[in-house]
Amino acid sequence: MAEGIDHITDSNIDEITQKNSLVLIDCWAEWCGPCQMLTPILQQLAKEYAGRVVIGKLNVDENPKTSMKHQIMAIPTILFFKDGKLVDNMIGVAPKKNIEGTIAKYL
């Protein structure tokens, strides 16, 4: 996993979203071209928001339980959790400023 980005799985998602105030999770797959385009943006955000926002990646092929629970039908999908609750999502590759706007709403 890239520096500053957590590896999220079916087994650790609840713990991570419960113990951190704001968590952004990128739902992705290895074969997904648009997902690969989003990774550098998330790496920048992980550096810029270190200590304030936890940024993670969840491979949908390896974690079907979470994908089904949150009805992930298209990837990439970014899930935003505030104090353990899903509060927002973004489908598709979004510009950095759009993702930052959503982060700002919940910080």
C-alpha cells in the first residue's frame, strides 16, 4: 500500500472507522484503470491531511462483504465516514478539489 494510505479490509473497516473521526475509503480493484488514476490524488491528500483524516483503500475483489454492505456498484467509489457513520460517497474519478471540498464539510 502507498505511503500514508491504510490497507482496509472486511476485517478491519469497523475498527478503523470507529476509532478515527474522519475516514475516506477508496473502493477499488487492481484491474480498474480509473482507480489507478485516483491513487496519486489520494497519496497527496494523505500527506496534506495526515493526522486529521485517515485515507484508506479497500480492494472490492478481495473484500466482498464490505462491497455488498455499502452497495458498491461502480468503482472507484470513495466512502466518507464521520465518527463511525457513512456520511457521504463519491463515484468515479473526481478532481482533488472536489474530494477536498467533501473532506472540508466533515472536518
